[in-house]
Amino acid sequence: MKKRIALILFLLSVACLAGRQAAWGFTADEYFEFGSTKYLQGDNAGALREIKKSLEIDPKNQAAQELKSLIEQEISNQPAVPEAAPVPAQKEAPAAKPAPPQVIKERVIEKIIEKQSAPVIIEREVQKIDDVIYTAVVFAVFFSLLFMVLLFKLWQFFLDKTSIVCAECKARNIKDAEFCKKCGTRLKAADLTPEQKLWLEKFGWKSNPFTLNVMPNTYAGHQVEIALIMEKLNTLSGHILIVGGMGTGKTTLLLWLEKHLKDRFDTIYLLRPPERPEEVIDLISATIAGRANHTRKYSIYEFREICRKHKRNILLLIDEAHELNEKLEQFLRTLGDLHNVYLVMAGLPQTRELLKKDLPALFDRVVESMLLGALSLEETKELIQKRISNAGGQGMGPFTAQAVEKIYELGYGIPRGVLKVCDWVVAKSVRENKTVIDASDVAVYNEEMKHVKPEAEKDAKVNPAG
């Protein structure tokens, strides 16, 4: 794209210069002057060519007509018969006698002297200076634009050397960051030993599929909840609250929504509620303005007007909603009252009660709240399969059906627990060079997974009005 822009700028500059060069073509008087000079130097043939060019531009140039007749007479040694100047049709003037050659020569000399007078020379020099300035301006604009493109490329090169872009959310992070500041995805894969690489290659895996990185494209399960969320957003009913225990997939679901709703909303994901409303204002302003005016600071009143005039709906996805404070709640409540701004909040199970008790005005605007529970056995299989596919493998890889059932049992269907068990089992199999993972290999982690057991279903889904 940048190469195309540079090429377009270059072609425009060439077109400007070509157009100017066309405008620099000689005038009838200048061709007459060239022809007169050649005539006085004895170059009748060259003079005649220049005079003809002058007459092509200005056929009524009497001096050029007379000089043309004189040159043709000298070339052919015939009596000169100068062409008479055109006479208005309405006046019948007596035919003029042809001027003798000596008189024509005197007129030519007078015309040359007139052309070389001070005002004419000054005007000509001024025109030359204008042409030089125009050329310099065209080149200056072209090279300035080229310099800007090169400077932008240099800045990009500098950013690439000093930062790293998250593959999931495309956010830019500092070079040494381990996790993405926006979505929490691990930015750098741990260096694999030759033994690990060899084992992974047996199944076509490019890396360990079961890291705790957030991967929205491998989201599995909770189809009922997703369908309900999509229904509420499609009808623009209002705000949505998602609650669930740790590791149940709240963050992954929010990032999945951010990715899949971009065609209908300007989606903005917040890793956690910021301390100050101004941070939200800056983020949303930069997003809806295409990051063209991200340095501009807006007041709350200006910001409301910007959102009101924005043609697309804005979807604000707020993670860790249990950390909401009263100051930010007031801002979100004001923001949520706009006709094109919608909130999807996700937090721990206590978030609903916290909002209901401490932030009732915001809770009152929630039209749907839901609990993300454990996955079923089939959904657990889907999660494992998607992770393996994302790493380049196929099917269930080294896991037997009994192993998957045992993983589901130990992980209690909690996505994070399932991934932890898979990661431990794969690491153990690599060390022991085992290519088949069965239930007995999984069972050794019974003790490690006892703490994962989710709380009782006291946090089951409730109606927001309750």
C-alpha cells in the first residue's frame, strides 16, 4: 500500500512538470524573434521555419507575414508580393501597394528592437523566474512527501525493533513483555529443547497447544449463553453482565465477541476497569476517530457529542467488572444512556451482588445477566481439539478417549483446569517419550487438581430484575 502511495505521488509530480512544460511552449512573438534573428544572420531556411511556427500560432501577425514573403522572395528570386493584412469585410478599402523589400527589412529590424526593449526583457526574465520557482515548488513537494513516507517507514522499523505485536488482538507491547497488556496472551513462546521439538513434530504441532494463552479462535462451549448475548446485541436491548468463576472463559468470550462483532459495532475491549474516566474517553475517541486524533483530549460533554454523532454502534467490553468503582460507574451510566453505546461486562460471581448493592443505577440498566459454568464432556473434547488444530495438529492427537474423560473429570469442565491438566500430561509424555496418553497418565495429577473444584451452584443464572 505504501509503495502504491509513493508511486502515485511520483506520477502526480511528473504530470505537474509535464503540464508545466507544455505551458512553457514558445509564443508567436518568440518564434518571430527567432526567425528574425536567423534571417539577419543569413539563415533564410531556418528563419522561414520559425516564421511559419509563429503564423501557426497567430495567423494575423502582419510582421510575420511580411517577413515570410520577403524570405520566400529571396529564396525564389521572384518579386516579393507581401500578403496583405486582413481587412474588415464591412469596409471596402483600396488595394494597398506591396511594400518594397527595403521597407520590410526596416520593419523587421524595428520589430526586433521593440522585442528587445527593456520592459519586454524584464517581463521575459520574470516569466523565467516564475517557471524556476514553480519547478522548485513541485520538486520540493514531491521530495517532502517522499521524505515523509521514508520517515514513516523508519518509524515503523523502530517500533518493530523496540516492541512486539500481539498475534491475537494486534496490540503493541514493549519488546520484553511476556504477556499482552490488552488481552493477556503470552507473547513469546518458551524455547523448546530438541527433544520437545521432535516429540511435537510427531503430531504436526508447531508448539504446545495447551498453554494458558487466551485464544479467542479456540473458544468452545457456552453456546446457549453466546446465543442469548447475540440476541440481545442484535436487538440492541441494553447492557449485559457475564459472571463466572476463575478460568471459566470470561476473558476469552469477551475477546471472541470483539473479534466477531466488528462488522456491526466499533468494539473496544478493556482488560480491566480503568481508574479514571478520562482513560476510557481517550481510548474510545481514538477508536471511533480511526486513531487520527488520538492526542486530542475531550471533555465529557464533547465526548458525549462525539458518540452521539458517530454513525456506528459502540460496544464496550469490560473485563474484571468486579473492580468497578463509583466514579467510573457514574461515567459508564452516563455513557450507557446514549442511544448507540452498549456495555458487556464480565467479572467474578460476586460482581452481580456488588453492582446491585453498591452501583444500583448501573445494575438497573443491565437487561441480561448470565453465569458461565463448566463445560460438558463434549465441549471439553471440542476445546482440546480446537487447541490441537490451532497448533497445526489433527484430531485428538496423543489422547485416548479415556484420557480425555479423565482430563474432564480432574478439570471439572473448567477450561483453565482442563488446559492445565493437558499441559502437565503433555510435558510428562515428552520427558518419557510417550506417544500415547491414556487415563493412567492423567490420574497422577489427582492431588494437584483438587483445588480447582468450582463452588456450588449458588451463582446459577438469575434474572437481572431479581
